[in-house]
Amino acid sequence: MAILVTGGAGYIGSHTCINLLNAGYEIVVVDNFSNSKPEVIERIKQISRKNFLFYQVDLLDEVAVENIFRENDISAVIHFAGFKAVGESVNIPLSYYHNNITSTLILCEIMKKYGVKKMVFSSSATVYGDPEKCPIPENSTLSTTNPYGSTKLMIEQILRDLGRSDHDWSIALLRYFNPIGAHESGLIGEDPHGIPNNLLPYISKVAAGDLPFLNIFGDDYDTKDGTGVRDYIHVVDLSMGHIRALEKILTTKGVEAYNLGTGKGYSVLEVIKAFEKVSGQRIHFKVSSRRPGDIATCYADIRKAKNELNWQASKTIEDMCQDTWNFSINNIKV
Ligand code: WQD
């Protein structure tokens, strides 16, 4: 019995594959490398010292996806595959809706056909929109401010409806806050193409001298120092949350959402200070205007995952910055 990992060559997917292999699971990985690189598959094998089957397949290719289920005895699916850039989604919404939603519908149809009714789904805290209060519990009002977030919210709804139509399904909807950091080996990490949109990869490039300075998008928010506050979580902690969620769905039924965060909020200036401390590099910055769509504060209520998944994050913001910097200076880019 194997766990199918879609998007397994991606940032969070690759870290989760390593933890699955370390935990003794047999995995089958599928990725189309639209936002990842083939070398990551070899690095997962190198780090884990384990082998696994890999399929270079686009989930929109129904025949190829069914072939994976025909050739392997799949017991559950961890579904990461999808486009995930907020800004890009505003510019090409139809591509995001088609890619993220149609591929998930194809996957679910084939899972149903082969009697595979267990899924861990990669959702996002972006489904909370601009939260009424922090920390944010899972039963908060859900709303979205961009097409990327809307695909996540729509897929959550699709999966809830699927669970209501057939109570044999067991689905965990994992709402990530802000994943950062990298594997301690420095072999895999977040390596976006081009100029990074997210804070940590951008800071890392400034520290490495690849970019001259960071633009801080606004310092006039109603927060501790005026800059945006987010719940940063180490990608290794986050990937362990998937293992706990998998253990849960393998033994229970129903559809449940869980926040995967630390429950702590750090401002942009606090992150800069932590990164300077661990890297010994000055992070030059300029304050610019707010980024459209940004919210002031977002951090998780973490009690549900702790109580029901027996999981909580353990790594500190310094650990996250250290591992990000380690991945950068090793320059082991893939
Ligand atoms: C963090 C903070 C910015 C860049 C996004 C997605 C979310 C999830 C995680 C997928 C904010 C500030 C950033 C910069 C800055 N992705 N910032 N200068 O926007 O919280 O979340 O990534 O699930 O869906 O929305 O992350 O890293 O872009 O921003 O000042 O160059 O850093 O304003 O306060 P965000 P981020």
C-alpha cells in the first residue's frame, strides 16, 4: 500500500516525502515540474536513502493519472499539486481555476473509481481572507481576496460535499500559514524562479547580495511596529503536520480542517532582525507603499491540530532563518 504524493517535487511536497520515507511509508510521487525541478526527486532519494516510483505527469491528463492508480496499490493521497502565486492568479485567473480545480476533480474521480477515499489536501490560511480576529480558529468566517485563494476555498467546498455524499471518505484540509525555512541538509528548500514574491526568499537574496535591498510593503499597519505580522512556520514542522494528518485519516472518516501554524506572529522588522542575527549580514531595506491585498495581521489558533492530530510546531523563527540562509549559502540550488 503506497501513499500517492501529488506535487511531490515542490517546496512542501519534497519535505513531506522525506518525512514519509523516514516514517517507513511507501510513496509514489507525481509532478509535472511546472513549479519545481527534476533534481529535487534525486535529492529526496539522497537525503532519505530510500527509493520510490516517480511519474512525470500533469494531473489534467486523466489517462496518465488513472494509469498511476492501475499500476500501484494506492491507500491514500497527499495532494499538493497546484499553482500557488497570489499575484499571478490575479492576472491569469482562468489558468488557476482550470489547473487547480479541474485537476482535483480528475484526481477525486479516479480515486473514487479505485476505491481510494483518503486524502490530505494542501489548503491555505488565505481562505480566512482578512480575519476578524487573531489567533484565527478553523471555524472563522471564510472569504478570499484573490483567485488563488478562491481555488483553495472552492476545493475545500468540493471535498466537503464529497464527504457529505459518501461517508466513507476521510479528508484533512490543512490550512498552511506562512511556510519558510529549508531542510537542514541545505539540499532542498524554497527556490522560486526569478524575483521572489514572498518575504523570506527575498530577504535571503538581499543577504546573499543578489538583490540590493528589501522593500517593506508599508509600516503604517495597526501592528506592534507598523509592519505586517504573519505566522511563519518551518517547512519541516509543516511537513510533519502532514504525517500526523495522514495517520488520522487512515483510521477515521469525515472531513476536517486544521490550521498548521505556530500560533505566534512576527512582524517584517522582527524577521529582518532574526535573519541578520543568524546570518551576520545586514539586510538593507526601504519602506514602500502597501502591497494591494495585504492584511495587517494573521496568525493561527493551533489548538485543534494539537488536540486532534497530536501535532504542534517546535522550530523557532531563528531556526527558520538559519535554515533558509543555510540553503542559500550552500548555493545548492536545483
Ligand atoms: C509576508 C509579509 C508582506 C515581501 C503569501 C500568500 C499565502 C501563502 C503564503 C500560499 C507581508 C511583507 C513581503 C516583500 C514585504 N502562500 N513583504 N516585502 O502575503 O503573508 O502570504 O504566502 O499558500 O497564500 O498570500 O506572504 O511572504 O508575501 O508576505 O514587506 O518583498 O512580508 O507585506 O506583511 P503572505 P509574503
